[in-house]
Amino acid sequence: MGSVANRYDGNFFHYPLSWSLKRRNIVSHISDSQENYQSLSQKDLNTLSPAEKYDLVVGDTSFSFSKSVVSRIDQLADNSQIALWSGVCHGWSPASLTFPRPVRAIDVPIFDGRTVTFYPSDIKALSSYLWGQSFAQGSVKVAGRQCKSGGKRKKGRLVDPDCFDVNPAFFHVAITHQIGKKRQGIIMDRNFKKRVMNQPIFKYNYAYYSPVKKEISVKTQRVKQKPLAEAITTLRDYRRDPYEDYRAPNTKYVVGIEMEVTFANETLPKQRETDSTRFDATDSNIFNYELELDESLNIIGGEWVLLTPPVATPKNGGPMRGGYWYEHPDLIWIVPNGLEPYSVADGDISSLSWNANTPAPAEFKNASIKAASNTGIDFKTGSTLSWPQPLNKVVRALLNKAK
């Protein structure tokens, strides 16, 4: 919540469970910056929030972008649309797959001749917020729906189509083609319930098992793998098939799949001078499903499988294996090649160039104020909502300099 406008030096999570307390912290800092920016020491400049640094770079001493970030969350909070887990996972996930990694801290001149240091975490924060707030979000390719009904079951199967989510056949083909063949990442909301947990997947592996005889190793809690020839079974031989009412027409064979997907996980921002993969955090989920095959072994459908009974889900997110929480992903989505997250004001400065080695052109200030003042429609309430965006041209310049 509002982390791009939050100073993270020393203690990043100021009042993480309360927006009102966190807001007090952020607003106090922004007010101090606005009143005293001229007298800030180099150390003080370097410990500003990513949003405050951005405002100074574009020459906006009213700190419009920083204030608009706070205003947006205020509106969401007033509409009871802020949860403890709220953030910009829909922004950092595509940013991690489409933007270059900022590998070093950079000193960027501001309008009054001083410089401000952008650490890799600062640039990542602005990149994530840009992607999360850009209307390019409307052009990503999505499969699946959000489950909001609670997940009612019949014979162990979720009966609400919105909770069944992405079909496992599509999930299997999308993962193997996007990552295995195209060598590009794919994003999933790994929690099929109401909570949104977007993560960028970059690796996968899977094994076959017999849907008729599901053997689970006591030691590893994984299915016992079998060669495809032994794992595949004819639908006729699949007696007591729990999904017989839902099988795709023309299904001839069924095979069990245990898929493990590895994804990047969130990390806390640090004022490090450098960044590399050694600072990354990764995790994985294991999903089980049955693929339905026609007579020519083409994949034509599938069913999600819960191999172990649902277990109580702790508040911190639940178990990664066999638990109700991560039974299957909610959504999967990809960013089409060439899709770029622009702000509403980038077109106003399209003829201008900037490489972050000199103060930004004066025109950037008005463009930034316009982008910070951007509004959108809240799809849940239909009301107008603050929708601040950083300038793509600024974020891209920071990323290019930090490569």
C-alpha cells in the first residue's frame, strides 16, 4: 500500500497493518520534502521515497505524483477496497518480465544542479507502479476468472465456473509453449480464492502419474512418477471417474500431471548500490491435474485434482503443497510482445529526449503533473478514481542508465 511513496531506509514497513498510521508517516515526509527540499542534505535526498525522488527529477516541487499515490489509496480505503495484502503485484510481475534489471545505483541531476541517487530498488518501485497503473494493463492476454463465491464443491470439484478458473489443459499448453518454446515468462495469480497473488513464472517441470492409481510418496509428498506409456489410461478403464460428468467430448485417454512452476517472489527494498540475481527470491507451487486426450493424443480438456484433503489455511498464506489455498491458479496472463506501459502524458513529450545525465527538460514537469492527476473508472463502484502514473520516458531513462 503506497510503498512507492514510502521511505524504506532503515525500516520499510512502517505500520504495515494500518493504512491510517502508514499514511500519517508518508504524508508527514512529503510535507517535509515540500517545505524543505532546498535545504535537504545529500544524505536526505538519497533517502527520499522513490516517488519523492521522481518528483524532484521532473522539477515538481509540489510533489504531485507522491501526493496522488496517497490520494488513490485514500479513495480505495474509503470504498473498503484495501486489504492487508494489497499492492502492485499486477505491476511488478510484468515489469520483471519486460524491463531490464537495474543493476547499479545512479546519480541523476535535478533542476537546481544537485543530484539524487536512485538505487535499484527505487527504479524497480517506479517501474512496477508504471506497469500497474498504465492502461496497457487492458491489453494483456488473460485466461481465467476471479473466484468470489467461496468455492462450493460437488464430488470434490468446484462447481462455480469462476472458481474452476483457467482450464488445466490451457494452463499446461500455455506454460509449456510460453516458457518451453518461446523462452518467455508467464504470470499467474497463484491463489484461486479472493486474494490476488500475481507471480512471474520463469521455469517449470512436470511428471506423469496414473489417474487410476494415484500413488503419493510419504517421504516427498510427491506423486510417484511413471513413464507416459504407463501413466496414460483409457477413459473406459477409468472406473469410478469422479469427473465423468465433465469430461470433454471425444475424450479417449486420461493422464495425470504433476506440474511444478517456479516463480520470482517479492523481496524487501534495500538501498544497495548494486543488484543481481543473487538478491532474488524464488518459490514454487505444485499443481495436479488430469489431461483429457483424443484418439490422436491431442490435449482437448482437463480437470484440476486435489490429491490431499483440504487443510486449514494459516493467515500467512497456507501450505505450498496439497493445500486448499494453492489448489490451482486463479488466472494466468502474458504480456504481448512489444506492449509498452505509457502514461497519459508521454505523448506530450514524445519529441523530447533525455538520458538521465542532465536535468530533465522543463516540459517534463507539466507532463508529470498531468500524469499524476490522471483518473480512471473504478470498475467495482463505477466512481472516478485517482489513477496517478509516472512518465514512461523518465522510468525508461532511469532503467537504461542503471543497466
